[in-house]
Amino acid sequence: MSHPRLLIVGTIPYNTKDSSRAFEAYFHNWEKENIAQIFSDPKTPVKGHCGTLFQITDYRLLQRWKGRKVETGVVYNYDELPTSTESEKRVDESKSAGKAYRLGAKHSPFTHLLRGLLWRKSLWCTEKLNKWLDDFKPECVFLSFSDDYFIPQIAFYVAQRYNIPIVSSIGDDYYFNTHFSLDPFYWWYKLTYKALIRKVLAYKGSAIYISDKIRDKYNTEFGLDGDTVYLTSTTKRKPFGYVNTESPLITYFGNIRMGRNHSLNDVGYALGKLNPNYRLEVYSGENIPEIYGVFKDNPNVIYGGAIPYSEVQKKMANSDITVIVEGFLPKDIDCSRYSLSTKAADALASGATILTYGSQECGIIEYMQSTKASFVCTQKENLVEVIKDMLSNKELQKRYYDQQIVMTAEHHNLEKSCEVFENVVKRAMKK
């Protein structure tokens, strides 16, 4: 039985081996000819799981805004795409393009407002886009939530044009997350963004969520009937083995912003107190020196930069301990209160002993604590003792390993996640 024609509207193109691999928990069983995507990432996409993609970039819109005759949209069809992320390159390679993307990457209220002006409907809503949409004939819109205006705006436009539902994928709390600020740009952005989101969520459709915690918040506030779809992992479980206390391989993979860099530093210093030869290996795509530079004076943290996901899986399979962290500052907690990234699914699937460290208020910390499959520390002053117990308590190492199997089967099961998602889409299309 074939699936309905579904249009993804999101920043990153669907790629099963890259940053959008979370989509695999939703679309694994979907026929590629029944999935299309509009995206804004400036890199050339690779073969993923979409039959056709439509790329609109900041730089091309800026050229149009300046009055230059350029195509704002580029169509990519599956058969024409490269097969490896090594082939990825940014389509706009000029110096001015680089400056534009560096400015947009700051994600400040001011840059959001600037991008809002740039992404006016008159610039991105072209005959070429509408013809591409008409050729695909979408039956449902999948909105991958973003803190930018244009992603939900495009989703809403398509849904209204074809009178079809929107299924919103909500993983980060962009709506409720507010803080005190004297910056008028912040409040201007926040008020206009929230008004847009209310309009989108009031439209016919449903939602999926990354965790029960954020599900309950949004379903209650907006009267939605969405479900939690847990992320999954293709990481192969290694056989059980006690932690090698002589020279353990201790690893972290993923984003190091939002205070995670400082929490990783805490872990490194705690390891050094127990054994000066212990090392925490950190792998991340972060390229801003101010963020990864916090490790330079810590002899027990090695920053390895970015590595392909295939290497992540190999490293994780060989790890004695893999680490999950969040920050402790109020602003960091606000950003991660509901988050549950692919790190949880990967760690639980790996078979490595898991150390989780961060504020109790953060979504993934709360979740890992509930699994009873990880050593968890929520206070800096207890970190050395928790790590010491983790290294020595062989009974708990085995118990947590067995519980990881249970949690992977119950929550991070690919077929279960796909089934839940497909049922949400079916309900939305009946409305």
C-alpha cells in the first residue's frame, strides 16, 4: 500500500546519514516518489529519501531583492543527486554569500527580523515553485519546526493552496521559550513569531513530538491530538563488557553549544581528579573558536572536531563510556527544557555505559534518569563520586546495559515510531 504524497518543509534536506536523519523515524517506510521537500540549506543535497527537492537560499533571495535576475529556486531530482556527503558543497560560493550566511547563523532576534524581510512571499513564491508543487500534488504538509518565520510561512501557504493538513514536528520549544530582555528587537520578533505559530497550529492537522513532556505542553495549549514519536538509531549494539578502568575510551558526540561545552569541561576535570591519564574525546561540527576553545586548557578533554556519522557509530561501538550533557545556566535550560536529541537513541542502542550530566530541568536529563539505564549526575559537586561509582560498580553496569535493551525496544523502535507517525498523518488527513 502506497503512502500519501507528503511535502516536507524544513531547513535541512532529508538525508538518512546526516543531521536530518531523525526523519528516518517517520519516513523509513515511505516511497521516495511520495516525498518532496522545500529546504533553505545552501549546500547541494545528496541522495536521501526524497524523490524531488526544491531549494531556496538566503543569498538568491538577496540577489532578487537587489533587482538581479536570478532564479530563487533550484529543483533537484533523486537520480541527479550525488550519493555521498563528501560531494556536498555550498551552491553560493562568493565572499558576500559567506558573509550573509555567517550573519544568518547567529540566530539573533535582529537577524530573524532581517531574514523575515528578505523572505517576503513575493520573492520566494514564484511560478517555478508553484509549477513544481502542482507537478508533485501534495496531500499533506510536514512542517519541521524552526525559529525562523519563513519555514512555517511556506508550510502554511502550501497547505492553504491545496486545502491539505499540516503535521508539525515539534522538537524544540521555540514558542514558549521566552526570557526577560530590554531589546525591542527581541520582543518584536517574539510577538510576531508567536502570532504566526498560533495561526499555523490553529489550522487543520496535527503534530508529532520528540518527547512526552513537550507533547503534553503543546497538546494542552493548542488543543492538538499529536503523539510522541521517539527517535531511533541504526547503531549496532556491542556485547556487554565491564568498563576498562585502566584506559577507558570515553566519548561525546554532537552539539556543544547551550552550555554543553562547559559541562563537558566539568566531566573532563572530574575524570582528571580520578586519573590524570583519563581522556574525554569530544566530536562536534562546531567551528567557532570561542565555543570549542574552552577545552584548550583542560588536559583531560580532546576536541576531535567533526567526523562522519559512520565514524560516530564506530567510535560509539568501541566506547567504554559515552556521555550525554546539558548546560546549567537558565538560558541553557530554557533552550533544552523539552529537548530529546538523537544522542539518547544512539547511546541506548550502543551498549556503552552511559554517563548523563546536566540540570535536572533539561528534557534529555530527565528522560535518561527515567530510563534507569544510565548513570546520572545533576549537580557539579557530585560529579566525581558519580563517575567513581560508574567505574567501579560492575553490578550497575550490567543492569543498565540490560535496561538499555528494554528501552530501545520500547521507545526507540523503528517500526513502532513509523507506525505512530503514519497514524498521526492518517488522522490529520481525515479532518
